[in-house]
Amino acid sequence: MLIDRRRHQRQTINRLAKLQVESGALPRDCLITDISQQGARLHVEGLDVPDRFHLWITGEQGTRRECHVVWRLGHEVGVSFVGPETRAPAQRAGAVPA
């Protein structure tokens, strides 16, 4: 039997996000399949994901989270969020900077 050791309950979602590995690099599409206050599971098929990156979460209020990979399995990665959430400017909410 598997024991869930997470401190925060995860919410199942299917939300498009952008993974940005470094400043100036073009963001790449990924899919958030579940999320909590402290981390997320991402579907990243075809992407070479570094240990640390920024994740732009689309929606009514676009947010950016710095992420650290804690596990990898096939086309999925589990990440923990590092530091505070950053909101996109109001006029560009949901947009991802180039």
C-alpha cells in the first residue's frame, strides 16, 4: 500500500502552462495534471526539463512559479514550488512574456 506523504492536498486539473528554462529562451508548452500550494505534476512530452525552471500558469490571473524537479517518470515530472508566486501584470494576465 502506498502512503501519501504530501503536506498539502493536490487538486486534479488539466491546465496548459508554459515552461521557461532561462531568461530569453522561448517558453514551451506543458500540461499541469495536478497542483497544490507547494508543487505540481507536469506532463512534459518531448521536452528536456532541467532541474530548475520557471512555470507560467495560464488562467484569469497568470502566475509565475519557480520550480525544482523532485521526481521524473516517463513524460511526467513532479515539481516543488520555490519562493513566492508572482502575478502577471493586469493588462497581460494569462500571457507569457517572450
